[in-house]
Amino acid sequence: MKRPGLKKASKRVSCSKRYKIQKKVREHNKKLRKDAKKKGVGKKVKKDIGVPNKAPFKEDILREAEQRRSKLEEEKEKKKLAKQQERAQKRKKENSTSRDADPKAKKARKELPSQEVLVKQMVKQCDPRNSKKHLCSELNKVIDASDIIVEILDARDPLGCRCPQLEEAVLKGEGNKKLLFLLNKIDLVPKENVEKWLQCLQLEFPAVAFKASTQQKDKTVQEKKARFATLNGVVDQTKGVACYGSSSLLQLLGDYANATGREGSLKVGLVGFPNVGKSSLINSLKGMRACNAGVQRGITRCFQDVHISKNVKMIDSPGIVAAQSNPKAAMALRSLQVEDKQETVLEAVRTLLKQCNKQQVMLQYNVPDFRNSLEFLSFFAKKCGFLQKGGVPNTELAASTFLNDWTGAKLSYHCKAPEKPSLAPYLSEDIVREMQKGWDLDKLQKGNEETLRSVKFPNQASSIVLLSKGPTAGVLSDVVEDKPAPEPTEEDMEGSCENKEAGGVKEVSEEVTAETDEPQIKTPVTNKQAKISGGGDMTLS
């Protein structure tokens, strides 16, 4: 009987009923044994003693027995081959009568996607939220509605995550908006590198060190786990669950709201390129999965308001649309051209490997020496078990996994900070002084130091050195179709990752400067676009 309040009925029975069942089972098994004994099933098979040694003509008898055995085996093999031939003939007849007689047509039909996949692709392409114009308009809405703009930078490449057009639009916008830097994913960068980048960024705008949580779950899941939580007060401090820098950021924003005397809540807009951690930052501060976040790029398609505290409200925004005139290395690092289907994953991996030292990549992925990107992907696919039929390595799956490691919060790589940083062309000392007013920089410095003491950083030797291409140009107004970067030649395709010496980074840097010195094709820009998305390239060297 099912009692109220229980999901399943109880399996407990009375002792008398249980003993009665056991007795009937014993009687049934006894009856089965008697029947088997009558039929002779349970009797042991007598062992063949073979031919005695004293028997006359023993060798002849054994030889005849062996011949009989071989004849039986030959007959079995002949029957088996005959059945196989019959089946093969039936298949040939079916193939000749069916429409799929041509193997090429059959292979082409297999390669064609299913109807459901085609419908999903058409719906995704027709969705207006996936257009670049929609993403630009949503980003401009976030900038207009926010009092403070927080530009989130990936600590592995802070300079490459900066958008000069966005910063200039915020500085020239109405309402005296404040600009703030947030250095996310600091647990993937050596500590010395994080400290240098914080010093470099704080010369322009206040910078906050942060490490977001990547394992936030829904509120209902957390409530269920809280019921069965232990009473010893142990806190889960694993790498994916722990969040650092949240108290420092909230205290900084709260002090600014109290200093300015705002009656309503302070609106903070989060901006940045895809996969820098905008949605993960909100989930970490909220303590639950308030926004969708993941390794896939471009999950956020429209702005979303989330109340963090009584006087702070954060606005999540879609990623900044990158201009096509950017270098291919900057686009490949964020898989932007791969998402737009302007570049294959194999080409993106080839471009990324050119910017790294080959020895460091070999140590990081534990693969042997490779001559080019295709050989590296073959080794990587075999190591991960990405094999197709016949043991052929699946290089496309390996390339997608490689790109997810670089764009997600997994792989440790870093870019060196400039030794003598300088202000961008659109910045001046007066603007920097105005932007730093109203912030308690002493508390911010102490909060960053406490965050750096709490986070566990990787070693300098276990992190890959990447050559940064500088700030990434973005598009904030109506999208202008820029001409893409020139395609690589055959020599570039064959000579990828041929840095055999330990100082291969210097050789790559010479190629990088040679690529950036080429003249760039400028597209006509209207007055409105020049006002919003103006600003040239910014360098910190």
C-alpha cells in the first residue's frame, strides 16, 4: 500500500507472508530438480578415455579419426562459403533493381543533411536576432541605458579584447558615463603577468581582477541540494565553482552609487567580445544561473536586466561585432570567422599555431614534434580518441576541440604586457583624470591584492606565450561590409608552425609586423558612423 507523502509504495511484508513465499520457492525448485533427474538432464557426460596405449594399430586409428575431423571441417567451410555467395548475389540483385545502384549517388545521399537539420539551419539564418545589425542595435541600447560601462577583458589577451570604437563612443556619449575595466579569467594566466596588466590598464581606467564561476546551476537545483547539505559548513572551493573578486567589484559599485547620491539603482552595462565571460560574471554575482552561458559563441542575442543587489542592476549585452578588416589571428582567436562560415576550423587552427611557440604547444598538448597544423591535429585526434572508420583521425573534430580550449576557460596562455605603455590617440590626461573621479582606488587596490592572494595561478612554464595583434576593431553602427583579410598562400599553408628553435616567437613576430605593415583598404563611412564607431588602432607600446 502506498502511504501518503511517499513517491513509491513500501516493499515491506509481514513475516508469515515472507516465509510462505520462501517455502513455495523451495518446493518449486525441488520439483524442477526431480523432473531433470527423470529426463537425465542433470547427469554428467562421461569423459572420453581415448584410445588405450596397449590397443593394436593405435596410430592408424588416430590417423583415421583426424581425417574424419578434417573432412567435417571442410564441409562446414564449403557450406559457409556457399551461404556467403548466395547472400552476395541477393545483394547484387537488390542493388541493380533499386535506385541506389550508383555508389557515388549513395555516398552523396549519406552526406546530405537530414530534413530536420536543414529546417533548423534555415530558421537560424532567417532569425533577425542573428543579424549583425540587430546585435549592433542591442549593444547601443545597453550603452545608452547604462550609467557605468564595464568592458570585460580576457586576462590571457587583454589588449586584443579591447575595442577602440566602443571606448571612444562611451567617452563621447551623453550623460558622462564611466568606463571600467574588468580582467576576467585570471586563473589561467601567471600571477606576474596579471599584476603587470593591472598596472598597465589602471593608467587609463580603473581595473578589477576577477575570476568567474563556470558551474552555476538553476535555482531549483540549488534549493534541492541545500536540503541535503551537510552541517559541517564545508565550502566547495574547486576550480570551476569558486568565484573571486565579486566582493571587491560590488563594494566598488556600491561606494560609487552612495557617493553620487543616486536614488534609484545603478545601471551597469557589461560589454565585450564573445566568450570573455559577460554572462558568467552576472551568474557569479547573482549566485545562480540567471543568464545562459557556455563555450559556444554568441549565445546572448539581446540585452537582459538582472538585479544584483538593492542599488546595483547589471545589463547583459551581446558580443561586439568585429570588423572584417582585423588580422586573421585576432579573428581566429575568438572563432569569429568560423561562426560566420568565412573560415574553416582547420584554417583557424593553422593561423593560431603560427602565433605560438611550437615547443610550448607540444608540451601543453603532450604531442610529438609536428611539421604543420594538419600533422598536429592528427596527433591530437589520436591522443583524444577522435578516430573514424579504419582508424583515420578526425581532424575536424580535433580542430573544434582545439578552438574551444582557446576560447573557453580551459587553456592557459598569456600575452606579455608592454614595458612602456602609452595612452591611446583618443585619450588624454584630462579624460583619464575625469574617468578616475568618484572611485575609491585605494579600496580597489586592496581588493585586487586580496583576490590575487586567493587565486591559484599556473606556472610560467606551463603557459603558452601568444603574440597579441593589438586592439580588435569593432562595429557599433550600421554594419559596413569590410573586405576580408587576404587569403593565405600555399607557402603559408605549408610553413605553419615551423619554429624549430626555442626562440620561434621572434620569427613569428617578424611575420606579424610584415603583415600589419601592409596597406589596409578603407571603406566609405558616413558622418553618423564616423561619430559612433570612429577611432583608429590603439597601441600600448
